[in-house]
Amino acid sequence: MTTIVCVLLIPVFLAGCQISRQLGYSDKREVVKLGFIGPLTGEGASYGADQKNATLLAVEEINSNGYIPGKRLEVVIEDGQCSGKGGATAAQKLINVDKVKMIVGFACSDETLAAAPIAQAAEVIILASFSSNPAITNAGDFIFRNVPDDSASGILAANLISQKYKKAAVLSENSTYAIGVRDSFIKQMEENGGEVVADEIYNVEQKDFRTHLLKIESKKPEVIFINPQTDLNAGLIIKQVRELGLVDPVYGTLYFGGADTMKSAGDAALEGVIFVDVQGVAGEKGEKFLARFKERFGDPQNQYLVGAQYDSIYILADAIKTVGLDTSNTRDYLYGLKNYEGTLGSYHFDKNGDVVGVGWRAMTIHNGQVVPYEDSKQ
């Protein structure tokens, strides 16, 4: 699926430059194409839709107020399908056919890791807003992300659990993201003196997890850490845990905070689940953006996702304004960026293109609401 958008966010997302003429924009402005890769179909589609909508919101603002003098942005949208194959195919098309020099999006690490070598070889910038696998750190000097490494999320979950429990079980999806979290979780549990008594991995397409859950129960863990790739599976797993009357308490990853998780599991099943999540939007800029996003599209699956994606477009727009369109200059600009003030607060990129200044936090479901873990104990 490919969509080319010039000026965006009118009632139906139309393609074609006639939109700019209808709305009074000058056709004389130089067109700068951005590529977008995200999961627009499949179980991660709700995250991809949020990412796409945050992109469209930012591009509409940039084009309508002349943010980049003499230039306007177009977005070529490709479905990465939350898979390596989808990410690679989309990257090849965007780079070789559409001739884009910058690609944004990437809700899934599999998409990013497959697209990265293609972009790196072509000296095309990737700025990923929700791909947190540790391997992305070494993907190349044209590859950046403004979401923190997910190894820290596994460490935080292990630290939370080992404060109270010694024997843990982990149930993980067989995906790049989830296995990265699993590895850091198990390592930290063992370093903390705990033991992972059950380590189960399920296939991406699975919807019945009872066999894995009963194996886990037979090992008599004190606590279970559920580690999916999508909100749908997060909801289905916790629902089956409750139906079987299995181990409690339950800890999980960021997918337990999504609106679709609530729909697939129900509030009662989720009550009391403690999960690690990236921080939300921050400050006046973040709150204003979130209000605009909610008014247009409703509640996002994850605040960080849409904030990081919105910031990505403005970061690249600032780069275009400052150093032009040569991607070597863009790369150097991003490495030299100091304390970018975005919807997520103040942050920058380190020598590997990883974000510095934002991190992970503990959250829980309390009375049907997602709240900071510490607040639930008041």
C-alpha cells in the first residue's frame, strides 16, 4: 500500500498536488519527499495508524505556516507490516523508486533492522520513533531513533519484580522487540539473585496461550512477566491468565497500556497489572500537541509514540532549514543537536544515534485507569 500526501488532514486523506492548489499553497515551493514506514495492516496497525496520523498532523502544520521557507513536505506512506520483510520491501521502494532521502515511522524493530542496512548503504536518514531493540544502536551512522533502548525496560521490570519476588516466569512473543526485552529481563533477574523458573516463547500468529501458561504454572513461579509485541496479544494473554486462575501478580511491557488492550482483555482482567512504559508527553508543548491529536484522532495507543513521531518531523524540518538536503549534513546536524525541546521534553542523540534524555517508567492499571505505579499506592 502506498499513499503520497502533499497537504494533509482534510476530511479524507487525498493524494495529489491539486490539494495544495485548492487550499492556496504555492506550487512554486520545492517539494521535499519524506518516506514513512509503519505497520498499517496486521495486529500492530493501531500503532501504525497513530504514527501516520502524528506525521500528517506535523506535515500539515509545517506546510500551512511556511515553516521551511520555499519548501513543502510530501509524505510517501508504505506499510511495513511490523515485519522484516515488509520493512525491507518498503525501504527498497522508497529509496529506489520514490528517491526519498529521509524515512520516518517504524513502530516495530523488525521493520527498522531490515530497512537500516538498505538506508545506510544509500546514505538515507532513518529516524525511528518506536523501535527500541538494542541492535539498532549499531545499525549505522545514518540511523537514529528518539525512543530509548528496550533493554532498559527489561531491566526496570526485573528490578521491580526482584524487590518482592525470587521466582519469576516470562512469556515472550517470538519477535525482535520481545526477545530483546526478554534477554535483558532474564539477565537482570539473575544478577539480582532471582531465578527465571519458566521461559516460554510463543509464535507471532498465536492466539491460544493456554499450553504455555499451564507449563508456566507447573513451575510454580511467584510472578509472571508477560512480554508481547502487540496490544491485542497483551489483552488475550492476560484474559486467559485470569480465566485459568493462574499466577498473580502479573507484570508486563508497554503494550498493557494501550486502548486496544483494554478492549481485548476487559478492565477487570487488567486491574492491578504493573507494566513498564516509555514516559508520556511533557510540558506545555507536549500537552498542547496531545490535545490537538486527541481532538482529531481520539486517544492514541501510546502517548510517547505519537509525541516522538510528531517530534521526528519537526526535527527533520529543522535540519532541512539549517543544513539543506544533503543527508551527510543532516546526519552531522542530528549528531550535533543539543537539547531539542520537543513534546517529550528536552533530549538529544548520542554517538550511536540513540536518544538521551527520555526513559522508562513503571505504570499500573488502577480502577480501570492507567496511572503511575507509585500513585496507585497512595
